[in-house]
Amino acid sequence: MISKHDLISQRDSVFHIRTPEHFDAIGSTVRLSIMEFFRSRGPMPVAELARVMGRPADGLYHHLKKLLAIGIVREVGTQQSGRQIERVFDIAANRLQVAGDTERLVKVWRLISSHAERNLASAIDAGELRFRGEDPNVSMRVETARLDAAARAEVFEHLNAIRAVFDRARTAPSGDQASFTFIFTPTVSSADRSENARVSQRTKKKTRSKRKATGTNTMNAVGQSKATSTSSRRNQSS
């Protein structure tokens, strides 16, 4: 079997989450953890995956099958383990891109935030959090401000730099497992939401009025056409 580093280099750059099957497959905190450990630890057989996740291997096969079915995880080789040959699996791509379906985006974020909360609770239970000192390992905050296009571009530049740090660390031989979860989104005030709702209602009313007018004009046109046809037949009979 080729080295983990070489297998990681064969990953696709992006896997696009588009279809209902895709969203169903990632719709589990266990499956998110499986993808997270493959991304951070590299290719491994189910026995090793179970060991690093602290779960029984028998309980992972169902989840792995779902991820294999949509191609987000794939079999990349085999390795010898005693007298057995173990199948080795890995994440298909270094990054996941979720399609811009707003309803599904909200569901995915709820799942991701729940997963992050579990990670935090596990670290608290294990007494692993370091808030201060030379090597802190936890940070939590909310920042809100008015950002123009240049400021937003700067934020995304920094987020891409953070992602690059994680990408490099995935091939590192040592280090503590860490997770970085974020969401960047516009904030809309109650007044703005009310105004948006009023605009939406006005737009819907205009659309309905246009449809009614179109329907009336069509009916009038049909009526006129029938009347013309009837008159024409009478003239021909005369």
C-alpha cells in the first residue's frame, strides 16, 4: 500500500453536496465525525477509525456504507493486519461545498453546530480546555459590525488562511486533534425583516393581479374568437 501522504495528495479538491441523497448521507453527527477523522488523520481501516473515535467498529459500518454510496468516502486500498487484509478508506475531497439551498443550509448548520457543541462538551469532560497561558486551545466569541465589500473580502481572506493551516496540519505526524467551526452571515434587524415581509407581500399581490389580468384577457380573447367564428359561419350560411 502506498503512503498516507501520497493517498491524501490524491484527494479531490472539492466535493459538492447537491442532491437529497448527499444531504441525507451527511445528516448525522456520527457521519460528520467519520468525515472529520478521515480529513484530519488520513486514510485508515475501520478498526483504526473505531479506535480513534472511541466507538465499536460494528457500529460504524452502517454509517460508512451511507458515505460510500454517495462517494464522499471511498476505498483507497488494503493493508495487512496480522493474518487479515483490511480495506482502507479515506475522504474523497479536502473540502465540502454545500449547494446554496437556503432550507438545507440551515439544516446543515444546525447539524454542524450540534457537532461542535459535542466536541466542546467532550473536551470539557476530559479536562482538556486551556483558556490562558502560552498555549491556549479554546476560543469563543461573536463579532458584529457594519462591513463593506472590502472588509468582507478581508474576513474571507483570513478564513482562507485558517483553512490553509488546517490543510497543512492534516499531513503532520503529531499534534492535538482540534476543530474550528464558524459561520459568517448578514444580520437582519426586526425592522428590516418587517420591511422585507411587506415588500414580499406587495410583490405577491402584484403577481396575482397580473395573473388575474392575463387570465381575463385570455378569456376575452377566446370569447371574441368564438363570437367571430360564429358570425362567420352565419354569414356563410346566408
